[in-house]
Amino acid sequence: MQAKELIRLSKFLSLVLRHRPQLIGIILDEQGWTDVPTLLQKANAAGTPLDIETLRFVVENNNKKRFVLDETKGRIRAAQGHSVEVALGYSAQEPPEILYHGTAERFLKSILESGLQKRQRHHVHLSRDVETARSVGSRHGRPVILEVRGGAMQNAGFQFFISENGVWLTDEVPAEYLRVLSFPDAEDALNKPPA
């Protein structure tokens, strides 16, 4: 499968498994799962050709591991990032002392004033490494990486969860737990930690 087609199908699956299942007429259960045969039938009927081999290839080769098949390979769901109501069933975990969040430079002022908010999603998404955060931030413009003091947040009573694909999740990150990391390509003004 060509990279372009893999990206196209991944975006389609993200849309119907995270945000708009009604677009093709599938139903997600309370944990976000849907039946694979139904997904394939509805995708094909909606004009997106998809068979079981292609679906498994997309799940296995998605660079962000956004999708999960259950043990039987009969159900599929998105690992996280839903805007529709689902309860993924993750239990609270002890986070790393430091986590990272990638964003675009244009959002920095607002974030440093009000912290990271989940907005339409179920959680704020955090990563264990700077490069993943940089990659996420790059999708939205000039990237800025924020350091998140996960250990201090947990000590203050915030809960953290980890998805099947290794993304750390929390409800919010108040500004006092954030620090802008310094990078050679970032402007000096962005390198200052929040006041």
C-alpha cells in the first residue's frame, strides 16, 4: 500500500471512529468499539473501499498506533482522541516525572495564561518524548514544545491514564505545571518559562 493511501484511510478511520461514526452509519459502544464486518460494509457502501486485509494493514502500520483491534480481531476502536462520548476504561497510572506536549506557536500565549484544556476531546494528550511532541506541534504550524511536570501534578491530585498506543492522557494541565522548552529554532521570547 502506498503511503498516500495509508494516510487517506487512517484519516477516514479517525473521522468515523473518533468523531463522526454517524457519517457512515456505524455505532460505537460505550467503550468506543464497533464491529469490524459492519465497519467494512458501511465504509464500502459510503464509497471508501475497505477489506479486512487492508484494515489490518492500516491498524498495524499507522505510525501513531491510533487504532486497536480486540483480541478476536472482530472489533475495532480508536485508542484515544474521541470527540464523541466514550469511556475507554483506562485506569489511573503513575506518570513519568516529565511529559511533553507539542503545540503551535500561535497558541502559546493562551496556553501560558489558561493551561492546556481538553476542549472537544476527552483528554489532553501528552507524550514521553520531545520528538513526538514536536511532530504533533508541527501539524498545526511552527512547533513549540511544552514540558509538563507530570509527577508534581499527580502529587497535587491530578489523574493520568495511558492509552494502548502509549499516549498519556489527563483532564487538564494548569499553566503552573508548564515550561516552554528552549530550541534553536524557537524565538527567544518563547524560551521564557511561564511567570
